[in-house]
Amino acid sequence: MRVFTTVPQEDLRRVAAAAREIEADGYDGVASMENTHDPFLALAIAGTATERIELHTSVAIAFARSPMAVANVGWDLAGATGGRFVVGLGSQVRAHNERRFSVPWTPPAPRMREYVHALRAIWRCWKTGERLNYEGRHYRFTLMTPGFTPEPIEAPAPAVTIAAVGPAMLKVAAEECDGVKLHGFCTRKYLAEAVMPRLADGLAKAGRSRENFEISGGGFLATGPDDATVARAFEWVRERVAFYGSTPAYYPVLAVHGLEDLGRKLNTLTRHGKWSEMAREVPDDVVHLFAAVGRHDQIVAAIERRFGGLVDALTLRGEGVGDVPPDLVQEIRRLPHAFRGFARAN
């Protein structure tokens, strides 16, 4: 299984040393998030400070940026890192788009499909000299003069992955992208019954190989060196499950377990501002559905039970994980997975 971790985005001065340590510890790559910080800046530093690890945005909010802006930064990072940069995009929910980023909201799956098409059209223009002529419903790119065309790079253009939860975005991921980044709010049953069949159908429709398509995430981890640390991590996961479970967009995950009433109860608590009361509504057995749980000497077996045979990559991050010894990273990496590498032309 491929293993990623995160870099300290809150202080860019710490990124280079952290990235070199991550590479020395044997991780496959680093991931950045767009919560409180920009997702690209830290990866630029990490990429130029390392030689091997991949660099993924996990994720950058797509609709807050023009595809041209993402194409530019992706091109530069791919060139500077020998092709180790992977664009990970997410649509975010309507409220964040309209009220946090002040961008119009439209059905996200069709728009994301166009977004990926537009990125690749721009990169083809820069790579081959093909005339830029992309026209869709949401995006139109028909102007690229020599003065605004970036220099050639020896590396392939970035692979593109997207975050997906529901059936429409899973379909876009499988048909158009190089991988999918699954949300932590996911159970093995939802993975097996809702996610994997849709991905398999989409890959088959597009004539693409599963071994070139990376499936990342799809659950939480709660681990540590001792039982007390695991117990604290377990409570952190309970809080995450309560938070995401309160959002109607994630109800399909609860539905496969007959837990729709829990989602509605959690949503009611948010509408009354009772955030501190939410976690206590989530029973232990529900937390276990969403996480691999165990001490460091137990967690590899727990990961195999929870994710094995379905998922290719996990990101060890957050309060549920803490510091992971390098030998444990290598134990996790020995778990088998289907992904063999992105299929990208130079």
C-alpha cells in the first residue's frame, strides 16, 4: 500500500526539512490540503527539497480557480520535480463555493468533467503546440499566444485525481481522471458496495486499466504506541464522524448501514448550534465502521481488514495518527495493492 503524510503548511520555513525527513523515512509522497492554507506553496518547497517522493494536492478547491491558473502551477511544479507533482482537485460543497470563495454554484460533476478536459487541453497545447480550442458549457479557452506559453518541460504533464463521495463524481473520476481521493467519511461496506462497482463501471466504459488508477483514502485511522493514545485518537475520529455525518451530502454513506436517523439527528444539533453535543450521539460501533483502530503493533492488521483489497494509498495525518515510526511505514507499504503507476505520456 502506498503511504503518504502531510507537510507543515502553517510555516513554510519548516517545509524543506520536514520533506527531506519524510523522504528519508520511506514514504511514497506528501499531500497538502486547502483548509487554512494554500495547497500549492508548501509542495513547491517540498518538491525542490526532495528527489523521489510524489507531491499531491489533497485537495485544491477547483471552482475557486480557473483551470488556466491550475494548469500553470501544475506545469511549473511538474517541471521542477521531474513529473512528481499530482493535481488533486475537489469541488467542495455549495455553501463554501458561494459564501467562502464567492463563486457561482452549478451541478459539480459535469463542471468537474469539463475542468479536467480543460486542464488537459491546455497542457496538450503547451506540450505539442496544438492550437488551444476548448469550448464547454462552463469553460472556454481559445487564446494562447507565444508570449503567454510557458517553456517546455521534460516531464509529463501532471496526473489528475479528484475527490469523490457520491455516484456522479465517482463516475467522473473513473472515466476522466488518473485516480480518486475518497473522503475519510467512508466505511468498508460503502467502499465495497457503492464505490468500487461505480469505479469499475467507469473504468470499463473509458477502456482504462485499474492498475493505472489510484484509489486513495476512504476511512480514518486511530493509532498510537499505547492504548491510551489510541483511545484519544478514537475520540478524535468520533468527532470527525459526527461532524461529517451531520451533512446531508454524506447521508448516502450512512444509508448503506441504515443510519439515516443518526445523520438527521446530528444535522438538527448543528442547526441549533449544539456542536459540543454531537460526538456523544455516535456509538463506538459506528466509529469502528469508519476507521482502522489499534496500537502500532496492531494497526497493520487493522488496516488490512479495513482497507485491504480495495484501497491503494493512505495518508497518515491528523490527530488520529500522530507520529508513525519509519519501520511501521514500511510495514504498511508491504500490504498489496492494485495500483502500478499513472499512465502518462511524455
